[in-house]
Amino acid sequence: GQIINLADYRPTDFVLERVDLTFDLHPTETKVEARLIFHRREGVDANAPLVLDGDELVLSGLLLDQSELPAGQYDATPEGLTVRNLPESAPFELTITTVINPEANTQLMGLYRTGGIYCTQCEAEGFRRITYFPDRPDVLAPYTVNIIAEKEANPLLLSNGNFLGGAGYGEGKHFAAWFDPHPKPSYLFALVAGDLGVVEDTFTTSSGREVALKIYVEHGKEPRATYAMDALKRSMKWDEERFGREYDLDIFMIVAVSDFNMGAMENKGLNVFNDKYVLADPETATDADYANIEAIIAHEYFHNWTGNRITCRDWFQLCLKEGLTVYRDHEFSADQRSRPVKRIAEVRHLKSEQFPEDGGPLAHPVRPTTYREINNFYTTTVYEKGSEVTRMIATLLGRDLFKKGMDLYFDRHDGQAVTIEDFVSCFEDVSGRDLTQFSLWYHQAGTPLVTASGAYDANAKTFTLSLEQMVPATPGQTVKKPMHIPLRLGLLAEDGGPITPASVTGAELTDDVLHLTKKAQTVTFHGIPSRPVLSLNRSFSTPINLQFSQSTEDLALIARYETDHFARWQALIDLGLPNLLQAARDARQGADITCGSAFTDALLAAAADESLEPAFRAQALALPSESDIARELGGNNDPDAIHAARQTIIKRIAEAGKDVFTVLYDGMQTPGPFSPDAASAGRRALRNAALGYLSQLDETPARTKAAYDAANNMTDLSAALTILAQRFPDTAETAAALAHFRDRFADNALVIDKWFAIQAAIPGAVALERIRLLMETPLFKRTNPNRVRSLIGTFVFANPTGFGRADGAGYNFLADEILEIDQRNPQLAARILTSMRSWRLLEPVRADHARSALTRIERAAGLSTDVRDIVERILK
Ligand code: HT7
Ligand code: ZN
């Protein structure tokens, strides 16, 4: 794969007017006829040839305006089709026939088979595996799609847009025709054919149009799709109310498939989903599953306007649709559930996934300028940091101006393929604000470090805040400019009440947003009657690392009184983290581990505080993960020491909080029938957190086993099984529960994924043997991405002691697996390989083993572009 540069962008020489596709489906020999109407773009050289993309294609027919072309007029290779001597300005029709093999398509890109059905995945560059095409997002056209297939095996023939009609088609076959009037790029094309069950409903839009809603799942699984349907209707309503966006076709369809590389895909009018993000019932889905389904259904639906109606000019602009749509789904979930709890979960995720990416060898700007393999840029930086950048625009402008900017964006660019600059201009135009410096958030990689210190002058009644910012060097970007950083803040009096300054000098302060724009800035708050406690970066208004030393008393005050509940949670983390870091250092030295009582007191006070929602209290009780601690330590890391340290601190909290946890465990029941609503989920989360701590004090698994036996929903069942596996891994009770769980859910692959993941996360050097044994069970299928992610993915991403065992066997295992998976599914292999992105933070012995394993991958013959790109960047 060659390197693609943003600077080389230019529009196509030919304009695509219309697309007319006919698929004659066959498991191994599907015939695709593409009739494409083009004309030469004005001003383009009359000799310029038409160059179309292909990937592993074989041309079996080519007509120009219905006539055969002489051999010399075109060149066809698996990777492309070039046609010369085309009309100078008149439109012409090219009819291209290809024959493809869906059954042999193990990459899951293009047209493939999953669970006996035909299905497509075209983003980013899958369409070129179906037919020769200008396969880029700035080529938009209306599509007509005709599908012919065996009727008995494929009663259902689906594509984008509105249904035109269908009929019998010769012996045992039938056909259906679809028309999508909205011009779209090829990456949004979809086709599904097969035999599926359906859940149906309708939605009446704000202007009174009735839309048919259909969710297709395997026969018999229909009852498990009702929550997804409910989430879809809530999403449609929310997008009308919050963003004024109405749906624009007569039908909206979702198809759930069991083999899928990512979470879901927003194809116009025909979303395709990983079934993990559709199917749920209380017996098989956890509260987290329900929340994910709600978020992903919303995300794909929201793409209809942010992505589909307005799409990306080129793949460098991916964050234009992804960052914005993640922001929209975050806001949706915040409105549907608890805003502060949702924000805490987002920030946890951002810090544990995006911060390590931004601080390591794979760091790249939210809007990159170069790539080798676009599939490797569907990253947490593009998605999650991209969402944070959108959130900061909303913070800078305020809710009303942000809404105005979005309205302008929808008005101005509907039907277009645009850039980040186009998006940002809309907000400049409605606000009159210059967002040039702010736009560095799109262009500069790396997490800014802001250092803060404050001083109170009792005589002058001023509080002076000194701020300094530094953006670390990242691959390809050594020199950075100061960014525009919107810091929300609050000043608290000693009694916890708010202090409102009379005035502020040294920086713009709008409401509670302080604008840090210089490398160093001194801000003075005037009219401050007593020493204030500063709460900085409320709601995580900006994605930075903050260095601000505050006394434990001040942090405890914030944890207790801040009106911003996110800030309360952050204060608890800030109280706890130094204890965890010191404990890890002590464990590495073989010294005793201690834990300050200020932290445990504040934590237990929050856990017991009945004025706080249970979900918040559960979040407070969940300590930073071992990987979070490793990231904060920043180098020479020993996973075993980190694990030992964290476990010791957990034990100390359990000892100090025994009574609190007993009360919570006994009292936080959820009476009545199961409901997945956020409040009930919060109670379950808090009760299970209490059980986790209590189990630390238990000598035997009896209490946890009893919880397992009593559980009447998957949240409680899997929580109890996780605690058994983590706390009592080698007991008969745990073995019995694991066997029971397997036997009970053996016919439900998505639940078996939980069984794999729970075991894959059991710490310690023996984990690898466990993984190898589990890979031998008939329940494990190497060809299914969900199975691979739950067993191998959990091991490499979420089991630092097992994967990072000192002899390097874990890294070697990973190298073997990557090479194996890469043969079949390069995208999946590349993604799992990113688990090595922080290898340089390891202590030298492990780092050596990691480097050898990576080098072995790098030197292997026949690597995919996907894996080659990742391994070379990680090793650089
Ligand atoms: N826009 C979708 C991205 C996606 C994808 C990308 C590469 C390969 C396979 C894929 N499946 C889905 C999903 C989304 O962000 O909504
Ligand atoms: Zn998306």
C-alpha cells in the first residue's frame, strides 16, 4: 500500500451521474452488473482516461454505451480498470460485469456470507471488491439496485432506499428492485439477502410522514430485538427535538449479523449491525449491553444526517462524521440516562483508550494528513477525541450558538461531501469567533499537559491562577503551537458554597469557561472574600492531562460539595491515584504498601451518601484499571507490581468499608421484574461493586456463589461469575459456576463471549494456558470476530499480568495469532495488534520480549497492509 496524502486531493476527472446495479446472487459465483453513467468534468483534458478502483476483481464484461470495447481501449487488473478514448463532454454509459465469490470472502469487506445470508460492508473501501468504481466518498450518485436470488433460501432481498417492486424470476428465483433517491457515496451502499425474522414498527415524523421500521434478526431471536426497536424510536424523536433532523425515506431497516468487523454500519436506510449490538433480553444481556445497544442504534441512526446527507470529501475528514456523530450519541445517552454518570463513563473510556493512543507510537491528529491504510484510522482519536473537539466547540459557543452553527451546517452542506474546514466555518459564521487557533485540536496530535498553580492574597482579595500548557511531541510532529483550551472551573468556599468573582483579568471568562490560549497565562480573580478551593476542568470540558497539586483537604471538599458531579468523581480519583502509584512503586521495590485514610474516607463517604445516585457511587468505587495506573506511572512498568499494588489497595478499602458494603449489598436490591432503565442499572452496579469489595474479605467463595445462584438477570449473574473467577479462581465453586454458565448458554454465542472474556481476564502467568485450552473448545470459532475479540482480545487488552508475563510467552502468543488471523481478516488482526501500542512503557526485560515478538511479525512474509502499517509504526 502506498502513502496517501491530504495535500494530493483533487476531484475526479469524471462526474458520476447514476448507478444501476444488478446482482445475480450465488454463494460462490455472484454476477454483478454495474451500469454507470458518467460525464467528463468541465475543464478536464479530453484525453484523460477514466480510472476506476478494484480489489481482487476479475472483469468478465465491459460495454461502452452498449457496445464492446476494443482490447486496446482499456486495461483491467485486480486493482483497477482504466478506460481511454471516452467522449469529450457527452454523458456515456459504462456496463461493467464482475463475478465475485462471497463465500470465500473472509475479510468481511465487500459482499460476504454470514450465518447463511448475503451481506455487504463497504466502508471504507469495500465497494471496490464488488465492482470497478470510483470508490471514494466525494463521488455521490443515486442508486438503483436489482437483486436476483434463489427464492427459497433468500425470501428477503434488501438494499438502500425505497422498495420499487419485485416479482418471480425464472426457475425458483425472484427479484427485487430498490431505488435510493439521495445521492450517496459507494461506502454507504448495502445489500442483504437471505432468510431472517423481523420485528416491525412505525414512526411518524414531526411533519407527519409515516416511516416503516424493520429490524431483521435470525428466526427465533425476534423477542430479543424489541429493546433495539425502542432505542431506534427514541433516537428518531430525539434527533427531531434536539437537532431538528427528520428521517427522509419511507423505510428504515436494521439487519443483525453474527460476523462483523466493527460495531455497526450506517448504510443509507439499511444499517447493518453486529448482532451483539441488537440482541438483548434480561436473561442474556447485561446493563452495559443495553446501554451499548441504545448508544450504537442512536449513533448509526444519527449518521443519516451527519455522514450520509452530508458526507466526507475524503477519508482524512473521517472525524467530520465520526467525531460529530459520537458527540451526538453521547448527548443522546446523557439525555436518556444520567448526564454526570454518562460523562464519567466517557472520560474513563477516553483516558483508558485514547490517551494511550495519543501518547504512543500510533498518535495522529484528529484530522490526519497522511495514511497508508485507511482501515487503521477508525481510531479512538478520530472517534472519541473527535467527539471531544465537537463538545469543545459547543462549550466555546454556548448551547444556542452551537445549535445555530449546526443548523447552518445542515442547510449549507446538505447533499455535499465536505471538509473539517467547512464544518468549522459554520460556527465561525454564526458566532463571529475566529476558530483558527481552536482548529489546532484537529491538526495537532498529543494530549496537552496543563500545569496549574494558585495563590490567594487575603489583603487584595484576589486569587491568582497560573496556567501553562505543553503539547508533547508525537510521530511526525515535534514542534507544537499553543492551543485554545476551554477550561470550565468553579471556586468553592471553605464551607463548600460557590464563590463568584467580581471580575477576572488575564483571560476571557464566559460563564464558568476560562479561555487558555497562550503558552503561559496568569489569571486573576478579583473580589474573593476567602481562600477559594479551585475545581478545574469541570465536566472534563477539555481533554487534557492536568497537573495541579491540591491538598487532600481541598480534594475532599470538592468530592463532597461540588455541584458538578463529574468534578466530584474526578476529585475522588485525584485522591486515590497517588496512593495507587505509590503502592505500585513500593510493590516494585518490595516495600510495604499503604493507603491514605483521606482517600478511603472520602470514597466510603461517597459510597454511603444516599443523596447521590447509585450509578455515581458505583463509578466512584471502580478504581482506575491496571493499564490506567501503568499509563500514569509512565515507564519502567512491571504489570505484576501494579496488580499487587492495586489489589492491596482494594483490600484496604474493603477492610475500611466493610459496614458500608454490607449495608449496600443487603439494601441495594432491585425489587420487581427486571428493567434495563438507568436507575435500576445503577442499583445493580452499586450492589455488585459492594459484593466485589466484600469478597475481598471473604475466606471462601460462599457469599459470591450464593449471589451467582440467586441471580435472575445477566448483569448480576456475570458480575458474580466475574468475582468468582477473579477472587477465587482455583476453587470448586468457581469451576462449577463456569461449567454451569457454559452449559446453560452453550447455544447462545453472545453469552459464551462473556464466558470467554471472564476467563480471559483472570490474572496471572497461568492465564495463557487457560487461553490455549479455551481456544480448543468447540465453542470457539477463529473465523468469528466476536469470538476472537472476546477471548484473544480480552486477554491482550485487559489482562496485563497474564499477557505481560515476564517470560514473554504472552507476546509470542500474540505474534503467532496475529500472523494467523492476518491470513483471513487483516482488519481484525491489525486492531488486536494495537494492544502492543504501549510496549515501550514496560520494564526492560518485558520490553525486550515485546520487541522480539513485534520484529517477528514485521519480518513475516505476506503481511497485509493493515498489519504492516501498525507493526511498523509501533516499532518505529
Ligand atoms: N462508520 C462505520 C465504520 C465501520 C467500518 C469501518 C471499517 C471497516 C468496517 C466497518 N464497519 C463499520 C461505523 C460507525 O462508526 O458508525
Ligand atoms: Zn460512526
